[in-house]
Amino acid sequence: MKLITKLKGLWFFSLVVFGIGVLLELSSGQLNLSTLIIFFIYCVLYFIASRQSDQKSNRSL
């Protein structure tokens, strides 16, 4: 379970860094639609994975 928590933390950190990159591109006016779509998919996958891991941890309790 500790490994899942570490991986979830690492994934969240990379999501934050990617989000900062998207905001910087947006502020400079160089944001591509493909970058925005990839970021959106990345966010959706993160939230799906975090919900599934939360449900698994609730079952083990």
C-alpha cells in the first residue's frame, strides 16, 4: 500500500508540474490544442486512478 501512495504522490506532483507548464504556455499565447487535450486526459486518468485506489483501500479496511 505504501508503494501505491508514493506512486499517487509522484503522479500528482507531475500533474502539478504539467499544469504549471500549461499555464505558462497559456500566458505566453503559445498553447496548442493538443497540449490542452493531453493535459485534460491526464487529469481524468489521475482522478479515475485515485478513486479506484481509494475504493480498494476502503475495502481492505
